[in-house]
Amino acid sequence: MGVHLFGIRHHGPGCARSLAAALRALQPDCILVEGPPEADALAGFAGRPDMAPPVALLVYAPADPQRAVFYPFAEFSPEWQALRHAAEHGVALRFCDLPQSQRFALRAAEIEARTAALAAGIPDEAEPDANADADAAAAPEAAQPAPAGPDLHADPLRWLAHAAGYGDTETWWDHLVEQRTDSLDLFAAIAEMMTALRDAAGPVTDELEIKREAHMRTAIRQAVKEGNERIAVVCGAWHVPALAELPSAKSDADLLRGLAKEKVAATWVPWSHGRLTFASGYGAGVTAPGWYRHLWRHQDRAALHWLTEVATLLRRHDLDASSAHVIEAVRLADTLAALRERPRPGLDELMEAVRTVFCYDSDAPLQLIQRALLVDELLGSVPDDVPAVPLVQDVFAQQKRLRMAVRADATDLDLDLRQPAHLEKSVLLHRLALLGVHWGRRQAVRGKTGTFHELWRLAWEPEFAVDLIAASRWGGTLEAAASSLAAERAAKAQGLPELTALMETVLLADLREAVAPLMARIQDAGTQTADLGLLLAALPPLVNVLRYGSARKVDTASLSHVVDGLAARACIALPYGVRGLADDAAAALLDRIIAADQALRLLQDEAHQAAWFGALGTAAVSDVAHPMLSGRCARILTEHGEWSAERAAQQLALHCSYGVPPLAAAQWLEGFLQGSGALLAHSDTLWNIVNGWLLALPPATFTELLPLLRRTVATFSAPERRELGERAAHAGGATSATVQAAVAVDPVRAQRVLPILHTLLAPRVQPAQETVHDE
């Protein structure tokens, strides 16, 4: 019986169906599958009922888990069918590719050689890809146009697809192989085709591919030596000619002799259909894994089932789709296939029929179909007893205990922290985020108040498994790992804002052991910090910590003393910190002043607010403060009712007077109005002052200031901009005289100017006019 070679596409339902039939007919006593030998002990899990593809073998270096390789398997992957056959029939199965322990060492040596070459000034012609998929080189598919020349090594099937009249390899292979029914003759045809291609392409020059095929031949010899009579070898189609004839064992041994090794580990992890696509960057990916899954499950009348699923999806989203649409789409797809001389409709014909019949040539429904059916985002699952590091097991156990479904598509999670179960879910998500595993991302909460509501958007990425393995160096449980990482970050933190932001994170993650040392660091840094920007930046996260205390049942009394000290120092430093700043520094400080004001407003402490308003008042009337910052201080005081509208109008008139440079006036207006035009829209006095100032500007100056003014107005809401625009349209000929009449005049201050004006103007003024001035 001997050795039987089955050349396959790594993810193809036609190959998978034919391989399953071939294995049933052959009844092999040994199966060799292209894959990492380090995972031989894990192959048996494929037969477990709680192992649901898509899944992937993860091989990684324990010393550096970020150096990892995934071997994905879908339900329609031929290798997966081989694994299932071996598990169900008790057949010995081994992976026969070059071990990743040696491939990691080869990559490390290559990177080291390139680094040395760069250091010596030798240009690097190609960057190494340490995370390239192990099967990418053997993948025959590539959805690209045919090359101008016979570059058969780059894509061995592209030339054949082009010669057959297809624009890309994906469509050609889909019609030729994946849509066909069971055929035991398929693999003989693939072997003949690949032999011809490799003869035309010439000798293989890639050293890694040469070593891989040498190791595969060595594995075949070992299986024969063990006395197996029916050996099934499942490998990428490109490798079949190289394995059909076995050269001397010595020649292959020489190729593999002296290869360095690294320590590696392997496990099963959930995978997703989205990560099987070309768009994800997967070298052996397919265009539409959802369509291939459909072909695998609905071999007979696949087109009719597909179009029925399209109609069901559209109707679920309240779009027009009836049985008549399905009938017309089936007819159109069959007609297109006949016109193109194809045996049955493929995905191209079906999608053209869907666009014409269901979508009325609109792209919007097609995007829904692309996401829900062509990709069909699905996340697999692995058994709980799959070997894994303790941290990964702890996280999966908490997910299961809290009944938090792990899904690849985005789902929203609304939490009420007053409920213990919801609080535990929040803590889990915050701890994972601290470790860099952003399974959930915080969303803005609308329509709800208080600190006990959190809205999350969850989406699990397969790469999170690698991140968890990398984070396991911090501890064996999620709480221990997060606490250790928080402690190290606290020790390495460079400034007060970084420490206070970390304190907020620690509280949200409920890492109580990390609170005390972090509090001591904040106390020390706070007493040594005199920079206004750092003091203001530290307040918001600490105030949030105080607010979260009641919802999360955390004692924050000691932290309130730190907040008191920081707030007092910030109030003292504010009048001096706004002086002599460049525009960029002032813009950065402006955001921190706004954030600090909001934080102190939430704190609701009368003593802090009184000190804060006093500091703002001093900065608002300072002649040496940056205009943008003094304008914002005036705005805050007006919003809080500390300044009346008349007081704000006087300050505005002062900064819009003729003696103030136009740029300084525009910057003051930006600080005063940025974020909201409500004051300008609802105050006639403020409106007249600003309008008169704008009308009095010379055209050249107005053009120069226009970008700054537009930037300010762009921060207004749409209703505010509309209201201001209508008011400007009806303002008519507002002049500077009108503005001056609208501004309140202080008689006492005006009386002081009259003697000077009399001295300057007396020689030129008629007696009648002098009488008027004397009055």
C-alpha cells in the first residue's frame, strides 16, 4: 500500500471533503500532517466534542511569548478533517513539518545577521517577519492579478488561473476544487499539476523551504521504518512533488544537521473566521470563510441555501427580501454561470445576483452581507483542560463563572456596579486592561448619572492568548499579575500625573494591595511638585477615585488629604503659572485648567471652590497672563456666577479695545468662548462688543485672524452656530459707535482722562466744542 500523498489547500471545503472520503476509503494506520511536531500531544483534543473550530495551535517561546506562531484550523480545513479522522478511528497522527524550535532559532540567527549587516553599513534588502504564519509559503492562493512574467515561486497557481481565463487565483481554485463534490481523483490531478509547475519553476532556492521538505521526508521514512503499511501524508499542494520521490536519507540528514533549537511550548487557543481572511494579514487566508463554511455544510444546492440565508439576514434587518427575490436571484446566478461556461454558480455569480436583485445596486446591504455571511465572524472554543499557563486558566475560569460570553464580534455590556456580579465583571475587565488585554473598551454612558454605571464594548481577539501568556510572568492569577504590574509601574513612574492616573486604574481594578505603596509615592511626588500643569493634571483622576469610593466600597479617606494638598498648591500656583507662556504651552495648560475645574466642581467642597475662584479671578484680570488663559478664567467665573454678565462684558470690552493687539484679542475670545457659544448667543452686550470689534478690524488683520476665529467657532454646537449665524445676518450695520453705546462707562475713570485730553486737543478745538467737553 505504501505512502499516499494528499496535496491540499490549507482552508478549502472541496479539499476537506475529498480528503475525508479518501481517508475513509484508505483506512490509514498512520497520518502525517504538515504542522509543528511540538503539538503532537495536543492532536487528540480534536476529537473532543467540546472542541469547536475555528481554533488554532499556538506555538510560542516561553522566554519571550510574543515570539509566537499560530496554526489555524476551521471546520472546512483539510488538516482538521485529518485530525478528526485520526481521533475518531484511533489512528496514530503526527505533525511532520520542521519543528518550530528550530525555526525560531533560524529566525533569531537571521535577525542577528541582518542587525550585524546594518551595523556594518550593508543595506538590508528584506526585513524578516518574525510573526509570519508557518503555512504562508505553502499557500497556493493569492487574490491578485496574474503576473507579467512566470514568477511561479511567488504564486505557483497564479499563472494557471490567468491561463484559464480567471482574473485571480481565488476564483479559479474555488470553481476548480472547492465547489466540486467528493472526488478521489482530485489529489492525483493536483499532484500532476504541481509536478508540472515545479518543473517549470526550476529548483527551489529558499533555504527554509528546502529544510522543511527535508524534514517531511525524514518523517515519512520514520513512519515506514515503524512498519506502517498505509501512510497518509496531508501537506500543502506545492510540497507534493518534493515528497513523492525520497532521496537518500543521508542527503536530508545533512540538510538538517547542526540546526540550533530553542525551547518552545504549544497549546490550543480559540480562533475566529475574521482571522482566516486575507484582510487580516494571514498569508494562507481565504477571501470568504463564511462562504466556505456554507459550502462545507450545504454541499447540495449550495446556491439556493446561500441566497435563502441572504434573504433571511436582510429581513432580520427590516430590508425588503421575499421568496420571489430568492427565485429571481437563483435564476440570474445560474444564467451568469452558464454564460461564463462554469458548471455551477460561484461566489462571484451569487454576489452579482444579490446586488442586482436584493440590493438594487446599493452598497449598503452588501456591507451587511460581507460582515455577517461572507466572513461570518465566529469564535471557536477549546476544552478547559487544554494545557495552558495558570494565568490563562484563571482568566478563562472567571469568564465562565461570570457567564461572560467570549465572542469575536462586538457586543455591548451595560453594568450597574451596585450589583455584586456586575461589579466583579467590571473588575475583571479593568484588570485585563491593565495587563494590556483590551477585551472590553469603555464607552460613554448616556442618559444615566452617577458613578455606578459602566458601558463596555467587548470583542475578543485571538492574539489576546499571547498577551496573557506574556503577562503570566507577573503572576499565576489575574489579581496577582495585575498587582505586580501596578507595583512596577508605580516604582518607575516619572511624574505626578502618571501616578494619579495609575491610582485610578488600581482602584477600578480593585487591587487593594497596590494602594498603600502607590499612595506613598503620590504623597511624596505631590509635595515636591511645583509645576502648575502637573498639579492640575493630577487632580481629575484623584477626584474620580474619591467619587468611585462609594460605588466600589473602597476606603478613600486617606486619599482625600492628598487631594486637599494638591488643590491648595494648584490654587496658589495658578496666578503665576499662566504668565509668560508660549501659545503651545498655553493651549496645553488650557485643557488642564478645564479638566481641573470640572474635577473640583464634582468634588463639591466649598473651601476648595472658594480658593479656586480666587485664583481664577487673579489670573483673569492679570495684564501679564496669556490672553487665552485669562479669557478661560473669565469664562469659568461667569459660568459659576462669580462674575456678573456686566463684569464679563467690561473685561471683554477691555481686551477688544483699540489698544490691544488683534491677535491677543482673538486669543482672549478663544479662551472665553471655546467649547460653547451660549454666552455670546444669549447676551446682547457680549454680542455687540464682539460684533463691533470684528467690524472695526482692518481687512488684512481680519484675514490673518480668520483661521483662529474659525477654530473657536468650530467648537460650538450646531444649534449655537446656526443661532449666531442668523443673528449676524440680521445685525445689519452694527458699528463701533453702537458697541461703545452698549458698554457701560465708569464716570470716575473717565473724569481722570479729561484733563489729559483737554491738554492734547485744546489748540485744535473750537470754543463751542470746549464748552461741550467741560460739560
